[in-house]
Amino acid sequence: MRQSQRAAESAAENGMTWNDLANIDRLETLSNADRDVVEEVREVLARHGALGRFGLTLLHSHFELAPHEVLVETVDPDGRRLVTEARSVSDLPAGTLVPTSWRLDGTEPVPIIHCWRYPSGMHAQ
């Protein structure tokens, strides 16, 4: 089994991945109260030369995932659409996913969103 599929299965098996996140309707956006946290994260990323690699996201949910599901981003470059949808881990071919968003509130980063890696290398264009 490839690393990307193991990551997806691990995410699907981990109870803190998605369903316990607050719904977007109950969250406030970034505020002045978050300024110190954001600045410290930025300083750490700058110190490690990773400002162009990592950023921040507001952790939230829109719906519940089944225990065997993960969130997967797909892209339609011609239609200029990016879609995130729930997919069953068992339906995903090995080696096609790249974790792109992680929760950091456990002892290890836990992937919560994956991006589809196309065999054509479409994303590298």
C-alpha cells in the first residue's frame, strides 16, 4: 500500500478528522483576537523557509463523513472549478492522493483533505 493511501485510510479511521469540527455556520472568521497566533505561525514558517509551502485554514465542517470516507479535491482546469467531495477510501486507487490540509491538535498531524494527483501531471503545468 502506498503512503498516500495509508494516509487516507489513517484519516478515515481517526475519530478527530472531520466530524468533530465545528460547522462553518457557527464559526467566526479571523479576528484581531487571532492576530498573535497568526503572527507566531508566520514567524515559524519564515524561520524554516516555508512561507510559500504552508499557510493557515479555518478548520470547519459542512456535513458529516462516514467512517470510511475522506475529503478529496478534484480540479476541472477548463471549467476553472475546484471541488471537494467525500470519497470512500476503498474506491481510491493507490498513489493518487496528496494530503493538503492537516489537523495539528493531536500528537501527529492528521490529514483531513487530500488532493487528487492526476497521472498526466496536469497540476504540474
